[in-house]
Amino acid sequence: MSEKAKQAIVSRIFGAYYSILPEPERSEELRAVLRGRLRLEQQDDPKERNPLAVGDRVLYRMESGTHEAIIEERLPRDSFLARSSPYETHVLAANVDRAVAVCSFKDPAFRPGFIDRFLSACETGHVSPHLAFTKTDLLAPETHAFASSLECLELLRDLVDPSAELDPPLEDRNLSAEDYSVLVALNYRRLGYKCYFLNLLTDETDEELDRLRAAVQEGTTLLTGHSGTGKSTLFNRLFGNTAQRTSDVSESTGKGRHTTTNPILMVLPDRPGMVIDTPGIKEWGLAHLDRKTLLESYAELQEAAENCKFRNCKHSEGTRDCAVQAILQGHAPEILFPERQKSLDLMLESLKAPDRVRKGDYIKPTGRLRNKG
């Protein structure tokens, strides 16, 4: 009589092999393989890179006469975080309670387009997003002063007011690139996203870091971001794991050096939570989303979508009396912040031309898109 299937969590993936942590102990990893039929049966998306993701809960049995486990079944996912190209979908992790995007103000450069794609991925995957803005120590004193100024507060208000006339116009103000980056970051906080402004190089007590540390004590937290933004340093500050390697920004490219090669799930010692660390991510594609889903992933548009006059409205351009289109066309009391509108326009355009491939990109024989650099 075969033994009863047991439950485990996928902690790492190596091609066709998996490391799993048996429940409830989560103490010793087992090497596992997926039963062949599941590779075809259990993928939600035929383009999905792997039928399993780190964080997946699975049922397994031990292979007779070996120390290898056989994964029999993937249990339903409560949440997931995915990115995609037109050719494949990569589920970074499953059953995640929250995801923290680590975004630096400088070195590497601030990239609000990445943040907006991350937020849409979290919304559609039922993951709570958190934004950690790092390297505040590199900002000029003038930028810190601007962040707490009346001018900054007025701009946050007036830039989303279609009736407001900026005096002077934004382009005529003496705002530096740093000032504008901080303004963009503060808009995420205005929208209600959980934001943290961090200097990771100081040993002094940091209330912002303490707030984030309190948020990640329980459940499963995923850390993501571009290389060089301070993700590994933040990991060490949050979880006290000095074994996590850190790396500097490459002097030759101005970009970060990768310190993590694959997502990995770790159990936190003496705490009920777990953390998933991910490799530095260059781009966050959303080709797996359709236009309606993408629009409704925007926090500013969700209430309008729920109260739209038309049931199951696709919010298409030119649709009269569509509450979402009223915001996008500037006919509502509040419009999108300029950078948020820019990101949305680029994402919608990418859905219209899903096969656009940049110079230097090529399609591998497996069908996977290979990005140059």
C-alpha cells in the first residue's frame, strides 16, 4: 500500500528539478521532480514557463528506494505574481501575501514605468504591493526641502485636477530631475499605496524601515526590483541574514550587478513568516493581461469601473458615458498623474503591438524571447 501524499512548499526551481519544504516542519529541503502528466495538465497558461512556481503548495510522495520526491499535484493558488512577453509567462512566485518593489532614486535611475507595471501585476495577481524607495541619502538637500514644501503639496493636488492651471507651468519651474522623481514617488503615497523612504546606509533608528519590518513579520513576502537598487541590503536589514550577498553598481554600465539568479523561498528563523528573494529584474512585461484588465488594475480607475454605466464595459476609446473614459479624457473631477498616464499609454500601446521586438532581441527555438543585454 503506497504512503499517503504529503504537503510541501516549492522553495527553489532548477529546470526540471525542484526543492520542496515539507509541511509543517519546513526544516529540511527535499529534491523533487514533477510527475510527467502534470507538466501538461496543471499549467494555467500554455505559455507559462514552468507548471510550478516558488511558493506553490504541492502534494508529494517519496519515490521508493530513493531520496527523491515525486510531486503529484499542485494545490490551488491564493495569489501569484507574474510577468510576461508575448511568447511566455513567468510566474515569479505563488501564494504571496505581499510584494515589495525596491526602487532607487539614483544609481540606477528612478523608473516609474517599472513601478506601474509592478502595481498592475500585484493587483491582477491579488498580491498586496509595497514600495520601498531607497538611496534617499543621495538626494540633494534642496530635494529634501522640496519634498516637504507647500509647492510639492500643491503640485500633487493640481497635477491631477483637469481644471487647474499651473502658474508657472511645470516646465518653467526650477525642478530638478530628483525633485520630479520624489514628486512621482509621493503621488503613489497619495494614492494609498504603502510607501517607505529609506536610507539603508545609516545605522541610526529609521522609522520608515521599522514600519516596513513590522509589515513583513508574518505571511509570505516577495522582494523584487532592479539590480543595484539595494534589494539585497534591504533583505539583510529586514531579516538579519548577513549571508545574503550584496553588490555594487557597475562603474562601466551604471547598472547593478546581479546577486540572485533564481527566486528562492526562505523560512525566517524564530518568526512565522517566509520571504522570497528574486533576481534583479530588467523589465516587467504584462502581455498576459487584456486591455480591460489592465485599465481596471489602476487604483485611480477601479471605482469608476465598478460604477460604470455599462455592465461589463470594456472602456474602449470613444465609448460615451463610460466612467473610465471620462477620467482618461479629462472629463472627471480627477485625472491621472502625468507619469501614471504615460505608463498606461505605453502599456496599452504594447498590447496593440504585442509582437514588437527590440533590435538585438531574438526568439529562441523553444519560443522564448531572448533579450539582448
